[in-house]
Amino acid sequence: MNLRGFFFWEYFHRLWGRLLGVFYILPLIYFFLQKTIPSKYKIPLIGLGIVGGLQGIVGWWMVTSGLSQEPTVSQYRLAIHLFIALSIFTCLLWLAHSLFLGTSKIQFRIPIFIFALIFLTIIAGAFVAGMNAGLLYNHFPLMGDGFIPVEYGEKGLLDPFENPASAQFHHRWLALITFCGVVFLWRSAIKAKIAIKQANLMLIIVFGQFILGILTLVNAAPVHLGAMHQTGAILLMPYPYQLYIAYIELVNNTHFFPKFFVN
């Protein structure tokens, strides 16, 4: 990517973030004035607005780490910036789904676990991006002559966060574990005959995401494939929640699942 392209996407990202803030705050103020927001949602919605403002500050803090002799941002700050974005998205999902679920003590463990795996895998990807680890070991499934890179563990306790080869290794295996978990969740949903359409879409997305990740790697992480790969991860995130909702609706009527899956 040349400087003109980089400037466009950087500036677009800033403007888009500010626009999202306007689209969130103005309707929130309006509905507060109209007194149409239920009491239990007021504090979470205000909190999300505050965190959204904090995200803008963290974004600038991240950018300042690249205003030095080496024009690359800190992988730590990049991961924090992405973590906050994913946390906001997660909270919005929780708020939206709580409108349907109400207060339920029943918890289906598998979707929550899979959601956490997806979240963690994305954060691991931030360290890959922040250290340009996608430029190393551009073949799959091996990393050099084996599954573990020779550089693994060279930097001690900070190795997962400061060793590009280790960061890529962790992202690879987290992605593989997540892939297997999603397939297991899909099988559970199909077997129980709940949310079959959503389960099939989830399976299609995770297969596409896995293939896209490999293509991104073997092509040395071009920007367009990297962006598509990140988009695929975000698209995958809501589906465990969808199956969670479908399960709660089912169990409220039939108690289909065995106790192993239920708290």
C-alpha cells in the first residue's frame, strides 16, 4: 500500500469512528429525554458511550506510538484498541439479546466458550498484525521444518507478545481450536434441531475464515486479504450468541439438552 492509500484509510477510520459516536450519542440523548429507556439499561448504555469516547483516546495513543523513527505502532496498544472495540461489540450483543432472553438462570456453556475462543483468537491476531508476523513462515501447516518455530520461547515471559514467530504460532493454533469448537457447536445445534439456518451459516463462515487465513498467510499478508480475514472474524462472533438464544427458547419449553451442557 502506498502513502496515499494509507492516508485514505487512516483518515476514513478516524472520521468513521467519530460518526459512530454521533450516531450513538444523539439517539441516546433523545430517548433519555423521551424517557423511553428502561431503568436497567440506562447505566449500561451510558457506560458504553463513555467507553466509546475512551476508545477514541486509546486510538490516538496507539497512533502516537508510531510517530517515531520506526513508523509502526506498538502491538500492545493495537491489541488494547482492538480489545476495547470487541468489548463494545460484545456488550451491544449482550444488551440486544437480553431484550429477548430477559432474566434467565439457564446457561448453555458451549456457545459462551466458543465466543470466548473467537474473541481470544482475534486478539492474538492483533499481535500478529502489530509485529508483521504474517511476513514470516508463509506456508501451512508447518513452520519451517516442524509445527513449532525454532524461535519459540526466545524472549522468555514476554515471548507471546514480542516474538513474531511465537505470535503467529499462537494465532494458528487458537484458530484451529476455534475452528474445531465451532464445528462441534454446529453439530450440537443440528443434532438438537435448533437454529439450523444460523448454525449452517456459522459453519460456512468459519470454513471461509479458515481458508482465508491460510491464503493471507501464504501470500505474506496483503492488506486486502488481511482486512477480509478480520471482517470474517467479526461476522463469526454473533453466531454463538444466536445459538445461545435459540437454546434458551428451546429449554424454556422442552428441556431438551442433558445436564452436562447446563449450569
